[in-house]
Amino acid sequence: MARTNPFEFLQQVRTEVAKVTWPTRRETVITTIMVLIMSVATALFFLAVDSALSTLVTFVLGLGR
């Protein structure tokens, strides 16, 4: 495979970057907010499952108060 000289490589990179569809600021903000909301929802879900399983195990083993 032939090596590409640095100038030609940079031209190819510039051509490829021009093809990229960059998100708008609004799209980026909305996506970030959705990720944060889903992260909090997931954390709350696992908190609830962990608490329920902890209570169940405590009850089953008879270690409750």
C-alpha cells in the first residue's frame, strides 16, 4: 500500500470533515438534557430495586428488626 504524503492526507481529512453533519447548539442541549434525565431515572430505578431486594433478603433471612 502506497503511503500518502502529509499534504494529501490533510486534504483528505478536510474533505471528510466537510461531509460531517454537525449538530446544532439546540440539538446538543436537548440531547444533553435527555442524557441527564435518563441517567437520573436509571439511578432511581436501581435505587428502588436495590432497596426492595435488600428488604426482601433481610426479611427472608430473619434479620429484620
